[in-house]
Amino acid sequence: MNKDKYIILGHENPDVDSIVSGYLLEKYMIKLGFDAQFVIPDKVIEKNTLNLCFKYGLKASNYQIVDFDFKDDYKYVLIDHSEREGLKNIFAIVDHHPRDKMIKCKNYYNYVSSSTSCIICKGREEYFDKDDIKLCILAAFVDTASFNSTKSVVEDKEWIKDLCEKYSFDYNVFYEDGLCLTDLDNIDDVCFNGLKKYNVNELIVYSSFIHIKYDKKTSLLIQEVINILKEYIKNNNIDIFLFIVHDMVNFKTRVYEIKRECTEEYNYERYTSRGGVIIPDLIRRVSS
């Protein structure tokens, strides 16, 4: 029996795939005989994420330990991301975001996949019950905007269709939940929905996104958000804030690259992945 303690960590401001993947990997590792624990050290989890996980039977707050003691003798497993400052003993990484940067980790698994949950479950279905499989499917739908995103993998979609048929799941319910339309009532929630932080060529880059049905009202809201974020980057020493607007009717993406001196707009003709396309495009722009 392995006596080491393994701590599973998703990325900051965890989304559905990060939370579901942590839950599933904890279950899988325990069945293999590891002393594994999934921990969410974040103080706040977005309301939409909490509600969607809870709808499918997973209470994410059960895994929140804000004051968690990160001991040096623990072994850490990063899921749905590949870097975390301050950890000395990273045992494994499981991710599905392409990286040009070399990552030094003995157990490094970064595959092209619709979601990290797919990497964990696919081919290991016997380790998970029906409710676990349902969570895995949910995470894949959410992370690909119901398979409309550029990160979608056809083989994953077909695998999920087969699972829906096997377990008599309603594919259309997953599809509607996977669109994850953003609640636009709270301006702060709109500004920082899905917030992630990056270091791009020594530039501090923040990014958030919304899923909307685009109309005149949302156009005015977006301008308000841009104005707020302009002030935010000035006050918080941020170089660039990428505000990403996903049109969930036409499945197109608009990116506002907000800097102190100006805001530039970039348009994509389909729903576009942040990690797979938008951030790499930014890297190319700042590197040229």
C-alpha cells in the first residue's frame, strides 16, 4: 500500500470540468489504493458552476478547504491546468490544454480532448457508476459549449452519444445545460465570469468570458464591462484583460483585448476555445 498523501487540485476559480475531474480522479485513485483527496482551496466558486454541479448531484462546496495546509511532503496532482506556484512536489498533471512551454513532471498527461473529465473516464468506465458518468458527460458539454467549441473532439462526442444510449440519458438536456448562458443581472459577475490568469511573455494577462444571446441590450452591457475593466487593470497592475463574448445563437466569438491605452477587438467565425486558440493567438501577437 502506498503511504503517501496525494492532493488533487483544479485550477483557480474552478469551472465545472475542473471540479468534476477532481471528484472523478479522487474516486479513481482511491479505488487503485492511493490515499487521495480532492481539495478546492478557492474562497469563492461561481454561482452558476455550483448550481450546475449540484443539479447533477455533486456538491462542490464539500471539497472547499480555504485554509488548506499545503504540506511539502504531500504529493500534488494538478488537473485541468499544468502550473501552480508554490508547490514543491508535483507528482502528476492531467490536462487537455495545448502547451508550447516545456513542463517538467514525471507523470504528465496532456492530451487533445474535449475535457479533462473525458481523459479520466474514457477507457476506465468500469471504475465509475452511472451518476459519475453523468457528471463526466456534463463536464464535456460545458467545456465545449455543447460541442460547438473549437476544442471539441469528434471521438469524444461519439463516445458520449454511446453512453447516453447505454444509460438512457437525454442528450438534449445535456446540450441545453452545456450552453451555460451567463446571468447578466450582476455586473461584477459578468466582468469576472470564468476568470483565469496568465503570464504571457512576462505580461500579466487576465481573462474572463460570457455566454450570451447577442442583442442591442447586451451590446450596451459589453461596453459598460469594458469601461469597468479598463479601470480594473489600471488599479491592479494588469497588462491585458481579455474579455471574451461567446454568441450562443450563431456560435461565434468576439474578443476584446483591453489595455490601458486602448481596446482592440478580434472576431472568430465559430465558438473559439480560450486555451486552444485565443491565448495562443495573443502569444503570437505579443511575440511579433
